[in-house]
Amino acid sequence: MKALDRKLFRDLWHLRGQVLAIAAVIMGGVATMVMSLSTYDSLVSTRDRFYSEYRLADVFASLKRAPEPVAERLAEIPGVERLETRVKAGVKLEVAGFSDPITGQILSLPDVGEAQLNRLYFKRGRTVQPWSTDEVVLSDTFADAHHLQPGDTLAAIIHGKRKTLTVVGVAVSPEYVYQIAPGAMFPDFKRYGVLWMGRNALATAYDMKGAFNQVSLTLARDANEQDVIDRVDAILADSGGTGAYGRKDQFSNRFLSEELKQLRTMATVFPAIFLGVAAFLLNVVLSRLIALQREQIAILKAFGYSYAAIGAHYVKMVLLMVLLGVAAGVALGTWFGQGLSHVYSETTFRFPYLDYRLQPGTVLIALAVSALAAVSGTLVSVMRAVRLPPAEGMRPEMPTRYRTSLVERLGLQRWLAAPSRMILRHIGRRPLKSLLTVLGIACACGLMMVGNYQKGAIDFMVDVQFRQASREDLALAFIDPTSGRALHELAALPGVDFVEGYRDVPAILRFGQYRHRAALFGIQPEGRLHRSLDSRLKPVAVPPGGVVLTDYLANDILHVKPGDMLTVEVLEGSRPVRQVPVLGITRQYLGVSAYMQKESVNALMREGNTVTGAYLAVEPGSEAELYARLHDRPRVLGMVANKTAVQSFYATIGEFILFYNLVATVLAGAIGFGVVYNSARIALSERGRELASLRVLGFTRGEIAYILLGELALLTLAAIPVGFLVGVGLVGILVVAFQSELYRLPLILTPENYAMGASVVIVSALLSGLLLWQRLGRLDLVAVLKTRE
Amino acid sequence: MMARMPEASPNAVFVARGLTKVYRMGEVEVQALRGIDLTLYRGELVVLLGPSGSGKSTLLNILGGLDAPSGGEVYYLDHKLTGASEIELTRFRREHVGFVFQFYNLIPSLTARENVAAVTEIAESPMRPEEALGLVGLGNRLDHFPAQLSGGEQQRVAIARAVAKNPAVLLCDEPTGALDSATGVVVLEVLEKVNRELGTLTVLITHNAGIADMADRVIRLSDGRIADIHENAVKKPACELAW
């Protein structure tokens, strides 16, 4: 080993505390990136493999009813590769020992042979026996939520008739990776389930013998999806088709795509913020560290080492630190990534397996960004040091020029003893360096705020959604469009305080080249339960004759503004196409909706007072009895109770948020401590001689600690408000980046967020102060008098 | 720290008996002091002379409470320095000792006046910083920062800082080591003046034999032992020194 390399390792060992702190900063940035990107890559790869191995269809269509021979006409459409018809039935379910309403869907499995499309992956048990009458396969989410095993039974109300079913298998389907009840905001595995039954048994129960109401197909390689969809719609128009749609509009896949898009954003924005801040800190810290090596650089030059050799020496030194940090970051990020992938697949997506993968590219990017930041910070300092003639570099540095600080020039100096003046002048002498230190600490504070921001934001979203907008206790859906008179019957049920009807129709909304498939919601214009909110979150009435759109739907999806005419293609009944003016924008954080007055939707559909469902306010305590009565009403299909929906939401995402907060806290904490500790250590190196001189002159350890730690404290305190600004800015970036159809995060920061941000800085400063206090006790008073700087 | 001094000469300030100092430099032991017996008196100007490695700095550091001997005892008046705690030694330096260093060790962020004030603020009965700076001939450079002063001026500020608290002893380690001879003479004149006017026991380390002529006593160290103690019958004024 060459002497210079030996020096390298000795220096690193000598600086080990700082090396570790710098590595911690890099680790924080890299781990975030590796965690997010590997999770994203894993989920995408898992999805693609699952879709192809279990043959998810390319096009789906639902209809009222068509005789089986229609399928042959569909199969003849050019571009169709494989086609399969099914029976699909909306049902109510009963599980022993669980009294809340459960809704579900039963899909048919062929009695002969295996399913051609949308195949099931069996986790337990087996598929249904051919021609069996009471065997079902359960989706794993539902089975797990109720601890149902093969051999257990449950009851289903299919088409008004109660039927006891025996579970024979538990399975996962590519069609239901993301399971959420139609109309619900969040997944609720306890109250919504997907089941599969033999075709014959289901058709018999659902009155679909020799017919089908669901078709799915795959496309030949060169087929045009839109052509096929148009032809399918044409054939199914007479059979009550509600419009064929491709994978991108398929319910589970659409949510999955949106979630993955979010994750992709997270995998870009979070690491960019973390790694960016880490890179900045690295640059600042290293350039100061190298500046301290001035004399050594001069000696190396005096020996005759070339600029390049000296530069390479220090580059090697920082690259070793970077390598250490990246290695730790990749290890930690992989570990977190596996955890996060599992949290995802436990709480949100159901995949039968998980292909965890870490792309080499991810590691390379992390390495490149960290190395670039580190090396550039290093080279600037090395260049500055190398430019000095060796003799000058070896001479004690001229005492640096100081001036009186602003506070003193204002005439306040008599309040300040010499140590306080030293603090102020030291900060004032290198304002840029002090500013960078403040910024560095502020970034750590900001990162902590970003890491902890989600919880408060979600609480706020839920509050707006369920206390301001959807204030009903229970939302229920009828099997078919129903006369408004049904509302009176509901209102008369015991326990029901108040009823509001709604009429929703599936529709495609078009404006220019933009389209969106959604439900058009007809609600009471000045509803007490279901309300639309303006930009200040105040309830506003929906005006007659036009449509009010969620801000995100209007601005980002359809690109319309109030006054524009929207084309509404209704996908129900006679499938009218109408021009409807946009009358307003409503603020909504969760999902996107199009609202009209109920009467306007009725007019659009050329129908009388018709509803498809109702919002109910329920007397507390009377829920169980009301559920039982509603359960017995054959026309009532789905029920979503808001309270349980919120609970299940928190249960679902609680684990996710907990995990994420923990990770963010650990990483932001590591970065925060790394910065504060390094700033403090460098300050000690820069001023060790001065402080030791004072010790010799009779100053106590406490008195010199005041000079050193006073400066740290002052900079830390200054950094906290700056950190709050940085935090708000970073959260702002996050809010903009995270906008999606599923949800928009509000720019809400709670006092806890600020407290967390401040505390990471304060705790790091206290800890660093403690470590420094110990070092001050070990100052070598004799040596410092003998050596120059 | 209170103790009886072994030899109760009324004018003794420091009494050292059998001082030894062994440094461990990794695997090697270095004998810096090998048994020093020494008494220093009030008002003296003592020059400690010796080549580098002779132990003079070690001796000075032990007298100044910066270092502890490996063996033997040191008394300052009626205080026993050997075995004193770090806190006691800090108080000893703070109250009784003034230091002047080869590289001045001024605080760069404080002006001349404030460098002196930094010490007088923590002393019991100091002179005013202006007075101390006047004593070293810098009454007109009170508000200059170290960066604005020449080397000789910086060293004079350091002397003012050392004497401003009215210490009983002034310990100077190669005070002219970093200065050219003309400037060095100016600094020595200041030390001479302080010693004369304030009667402060002044111990001055040098390896420059030419300086020895200004001392009351010259103590020559060699290889960790006192080789020779010599009293100057006639002190040469500093202004007549040259090297």
C-alpha cells in the first residue's frame, strides 16, 4: 500500500465519528430511494407476471342479459382472440357472528374445464366441483377478514333468495387485485367480498340459465382495442350493454394503476428530496472538512505531489465515505423495501406472490448522485487549498479578519461579555458558511416534517369527506332504478332519522379530446347529508340544469371550466348522449365526482322521480336492527356505513402510515443528526486551538463550551423557523406531485408536524452538544500551544 | 490544595522537589524530566535555557498547572499543585498565572482590548485592559483586531493579556521564537518592564543563549536535569541584547 493510501485509512479512522455521520446522511437519502423504487419495481413486475400467468382479459363488458348464442357473434369480431361469458350477480352475504351488512359479487366459473380468462390462483382448498350447487370459492381478503376456511359455510341472498354456501377454496384473481365495493371510498375486506360459483348453480339461482351478463375477451396482437369495443357495444346494445371497456377502465386495474402511479411519484419525489438534501449537506460538510486539511495539502505539495495526485487522494477519501453510506443505504433500503412491499400486498393489493426486485440501475443512480455531490464539494475545497504556495499553506494562517457585529454596532455591546461577542463575530465573519449551516440544519427539520406530514393530511381529508361532505351514516344502493316513493318506506323504518335519495348513472364525460368514465351523481340540491363543498370547504347548493365537477376532474382530467358544455354519454337504458353545461367546481380530496341535481338527472334520463339509492341518517344505537331490516329487503343491494368505512380505512392504511412514518423518522433523524453533529465537530476543529488557549488562560470547560455550543445553539435556533419554511415548501412539492384521481393531499401541517421537525433538530443538537462537551474535556492544552493551526 | 511548603523561605513562589516526568509515546517511554529540585522567588526574572528536548517546556507546563508530573512534588506558595484536580488547576491558572506563548494564541475574533478583557472579566483584581495595553506600549491600538497587528504587536497584546490580571507569575514559552530579532527585543523590553514595575516572577523559556543576559538567574537544562544554575551579577538591559 502506498504511503498516501495509508494516510487515507488513518485519516478515515481518525475522523470516524464524522465519517459515520456523513455516511448516515448518505444512507438516509439512498435508503429512501432504494426503498421506494424497489417497491415500485417489485409491484409492477409482480402485477405483470400475475396478469399474464393468470390471463387477465383485455376488454370487459357488462350487460343486462343476453342468450348464449350472442357470444358466438362476439367471438367473430375481428381482433378477438379468446372470449368467455360469465354470470355476475350482486349479492348480500351473511357470515355467522358478524351483524354488519356485507355485500358482494358472485362470478361464475365454467362447469366444464378450466376458466379461459381471469383465472384464479388458489391459496387454499380447491375449485368448485363440476355441476356442484352450493360450493363457492372466496376471495382471500374476505376469507382472511372473517377467518373462513374450506369447509366453513356462509349464506348469500341471490336474487332475493337465501342460499347456504360451502367454502371449498380461497383464491386470488388478477381481476380483483384491488378490491373495493362499488361506490365505496376505501377497501373494506370485512364488508365486501368476491365469490366464485359453478356457472350452472349461479345461473339457476340468478335466473340466467342459457344466458350471460358479463363477457371478457383478450385481443389478438395487432387488434385495435377501440374498434373491438365499438363492435362489442353495437352487438350488446339490444341486450342492455352498459358499454365495453378496456383494462385501463377495469375497476381493480384502474385503482392499481393509480396507486402505482402514486408510488412512482413517491419513488421519484421522496428520494429526490431526501437525496437532494443529503447531497447538499454532503457538499457543505465535506468542503469544510477538506478546508481543515489545508496544511497537510501544503505539505504534500512541498513533497512534490501533483495537483491531480492530491485531488485523487481526497476524492478517494470521500468516495470511501460515500461507498460506506451507499452500501448501508442499499441494505437498509432493501430491508425497508421488502417491508413496504409486504405492507402494500397485505393492505392494499392482493397478489398471490411478490417478486421483490432491486434493479442495479437504482443502486447506480444512488451511487452516482451521492458521489457527484461529495466529489464536487471536495474538489472545490481541494482546489482552493492546492492553489496556495506550499510555504504559505504551511505557515500559520494569518489571523482572520473580524469586525464588530451588527448587534454591537447598534450599541448593544455593553450587554455582551467577550464570549458572546466571540460567538456573534464568528457567525458574522463567515456569513455564507453560517447560512449554509443554518440551511443544512433547516433541511433536516424540513425532511422530518415531510416524513410525518401524511397522517395529519389524511385526518384532515377524512374529516372533510365525512364530516363536511358525506355526512350520512349509511349509503345504500337499490338493485335497479326505483321509484322515489321507496324513500318514504325507508324513512318510516325505525331508527331512520332522515333520508335523501340519489340517482346515479354510469356515463362517459367528454370534453374535446378528454374523456372520463364515471358515475353522474344526482343529489338533493341543498342536501343535509350529502353536500358539495366550495373551495373554502363551505357547503354550496348544486344549481339546476348543469353539472358540478370535482376540481381535479375539471382541471386536470377534462380541462373544463364553468360555462363549458360537457358531452355526457349515458351508459344505461336508452344510452342518451346529452350536452350539459358545467356550472361549478367543488373541492374534494378523495376520488372524483360529477354532481347534478337529482331532478336534472331524472330529466336527462327522461324519467320521473327515480332513485338508485339513498343516504340515511341513523339514530345512534339502532344500527343493528336497521341493518337486519334492510338486509331483508330484496331491492336493497349495497350498504356502506360511513363509520365502519372510516374505521376500516384507518385499519387498512394505519399500518402503512405507521411503517412509512417510522422509516421517514429514522431517515430524517439520521440526516438531521449527521448534519448537526458534523457542523459542531467542524466548528470544534476550526476553533480547537482558540478554545484551548482560553482554557490555558484559566477559562473553565463550561466557559469555553458556552462559546462553542452557544454558536451551535444560536444557529440551531435560527434554523428551526427556516426549517419550517423548508418543510412547508417540500410538502408543497409533494402535494403537487401527488395529485391523482384517487386523492389529492391537502396542504395541511399540524402542530405535531412542526414539533417533530423542531425536535429532530433540537435532539440532534443536544446529543451533539453532549458529545462535544466530552471532547472539550479531552482538549490537549499543551499540544495546542506547540502547534500552529 | 492547602499544604505546608517544605522549605518556608518567605520569598519562595514555586518549590519543586524530585520532579520527574515520563511521557508514553505509544510503545516508547520518554523521560522528559529526571529529578528536578528548584525554588523560584518573588520578583525574579528567570531564564530557562536548553536545547529542544531538554525538558524546559515540560517544566514550565507543570509549573503552570497544564501538566502533572509523574513523580515529585510542586508547591505554589502554600498550595500543593501535584495531585490537584482539574478544576483546582483551572482556578490556579485563572487567578495566579499569566501565559505568553510562542504563537501568541490571541482570539482572532476579539480586538486587542477585548482579548485582554476576556481575561480581566474572569479575574479577581485585574487592571483595566487599557492600562495593561498602555504598559506594553499599545495604548493607541486598542480597537485593532489581531489581523490588523504585526507579529510583535500581537505578542505584546498577549503579554498585556497575561499581566492584566496581576498574576503572581508570568510564564513565557519562547515568546520571541516567531519574531525577528529587532521585534523580539521590543517584546523582551516589555517583559523586562513588567518584571521591574510589577515585580512579577517571570519565567522565560528560550534556546537562545543571548537572551540569558537579561535574567537574574539562568537555569540551564539538559536531558531532563538541571545542568547548571547561574546568577548574573549584572543584568544586561534588553535593549542591548542582540542575536
